[in-house]
Amino acid sequence: MDERQALAAFAALGQEHRLRVVRALVAAGPDGVAAGALADAVGIAGNTLSFHLKELAHAGLVASRREGRSVIYTAAYAGLSDLIRFLMRDCCQGRPEVCAPAVEALALAACCPAGDRP
């Protein structure tokens, strides 16, 4: 990810409904969520959701697929990982204790089964 892409991602996430959408999609996992259920989950109208999803997809943070008559949205995990990697790329400057809290937070994320945690 380059700086221009990171700026687009941060701009997309810098709006409360979009941040809620991404968090809801991350929580939903790779199976994703249908548009109607996603709108209900974040508390916004469908047409407003469409606008926000377009911005998030353009920033590479959300993906979609069609299943029958429904559109299923998922977090674009590669894009989110790239954004985290962009932020952490130059971390530490030879001092790993500086980055340790961020690395530990990612390792202890709720998505990791308790047996897989350090």
C-alpha cells in the first residue's frame, strides 16, 4: 500500500457510519452480511448504506458478491491488513518494545480462538 491508498482508506474510515460498517463486517467474518441486515446492524437507511459501501469499496476496504438476489458484503481483509502494515512498516526504529503493544493487541484480537493465543 502506498501513501495515496492509505489516505483514501483513512478518509473512508473517517466517517462514523463507514467505520461502523467496517467493524460490523469484520465481526461478521468471511461469510459476510446481506445489505439489508448490514443496514439494520449499523442503523442507517439502505440508500445511505449504498453510498458508504461505494466509498469503502473504492478505498479497498469492502468487497461484495452476489448470492441469488442478495448482495453480500465482506470486509476486504487484504486491504485492512495492508493498511495496518502501512502504519507499522517503519515501527520500532530498532526498539521492539515500542511496537509490542500493537503486535500483542493484534495477536489477542477476538477473532483468535483462545487456544491459539500466546
